[in-house]
Amino acid sequence: MNESIDYKKFIKVKYNWQSNVDGMDIENIVVARLQQFEDKTAEIDFLSLIEGSDCVNFTKPLDQNNLFININCDPKYLISKIILSSEAKIIELFGKTGEYISTHLMLSSNDINEFPINSHSIKVNSTECSLKFEQLKYPDFIWIYGIIIYLIETKEHSNKSLGPINMQNVQNLLNPDLLVTNASKLLTALSLKKSKSDSDDFLNSILNKFENAKLSNSENDKLLNSFKQFETRVEDKFNNMALQINTIGKNIEMLNSKFDTLLNILHEKKIL
């Protein structure tokens, strides 16, 4: 069975709307559980999961639009999934840097005393996320009936298969001079390897025509066409090289983005 824990010791929950119930706040509807196993049940009994929990009404302030709930947990844990019930029909998931991740439609819906209870199950797999509540019954307030956050200890997470991190290799990979040098080597290899033999054969055939024959007007025209073809091929080669340079530039940008993500992970694990 999944063990319930005191979420306030490991999780910080923030939100941008105001509680409209005296003496109650977000802490009254949040439960954290250590996930001991993967729930493979096709249907989840949401009502039983939130049974006994309080429910809180949140009201929209004048300076806010959508309700956001931000969840940040201790680096020792990973947020595996979030199960919740509220009046929202749609919930959007955002990552730790505010990037959009996914949109989640309700998995089940009930109606008690004309209050809709829409339930969601959201996979997260991160130490931090934000939930955006959309399609409310009333645009200015929302009832939230319960939020269950499932945590996995990071030592049990699959990232352990990455093994120890060689910091010297990381620093070498982040060296911009090395990236530029490697890009230059790649350009040279691409341009020379593919074109050297073809270009040499083409040039030699033209030179042989000059050396071994007296050319008529028609042959001069053919030779002129040959030079034009050669000029076109050279121009095409330069265009291809420009495309290759552009592709390498995009690849370097992608690598930089991946390195930024890696550095964030290292900071979270307090390796850097």
C-alpha cells in the first residue's frame, strides 16, 4: 500500500488565487504519498481517494486570470504523478521553467448537489511542476476537493542507471572552442570527402581537351558549356556548405540547451 507522509516536510505548494473558506487553505486538500508500486488499475476510484479530505473554494483576484498551483518537492524525491478532483474540466501541466508539457482532460465526472467533481490523473516525473485549471463552471471561483501527490525516492528512480558523472567530460563538452573546432572539422570532411574525386575528374577532362585537340567552334561551345556546368556545380557546392553550416549551428544550439538541462540536474543533485 502507498504510504502517506507529511507533505509539508518535503513539498512546497504555492497558488495565485485566494482561499474563500475561513481557516482553510491549500494544505487542507493536499496529501502526499510515497509510491511503492505502479498502479496499473484501468479505473481509479477518485471519490474514495479523496474521501475524508476537506474541500476548499478559491476565488480569482482582480489581477489574476487562470488558477495556477505550483508544486516543488525536495530533491530527494521525484513527483511521479498527481491525482486530483476539482470543478475544472481541463488541466494543463507545465515544467519547472514554465514550459508547456501536456493537456489533460478529465478521466471521470460526478455531480453532487449540482457541484461538478471532475477528476484527473497526471504523470509528472519531475521535482517541480505547475498545474493550470481551465474550463471552470464559474470563471471567478473553483472548488478543489482533493490533491494527492505521489512521490518516488530519487535513489529508486531510473536515473540511477546513468551511473557516476565525469565532471571533466562535462567541462570538456561545454568548452565553446572545442565545439567550434569540431564543427570546422566536420565541415571540411563533408565538403572534401564528397567532392574531391568528382571535381578532380571533371577538371582533368577539361584540361585534356585543351592539350590534345584543336577545337572547332562547336567544340568551343561545348567547352564553354562545360565551364558553365562547372561554375554551377561550384555554386551548388557553396550553397550546400552554407546549409551544412546552418545545420551545425542549429545542432550546437540544441547541444547548448541539453547542457543547460544537464547543469540544472547537477545543481539539483548538488553535484555542482
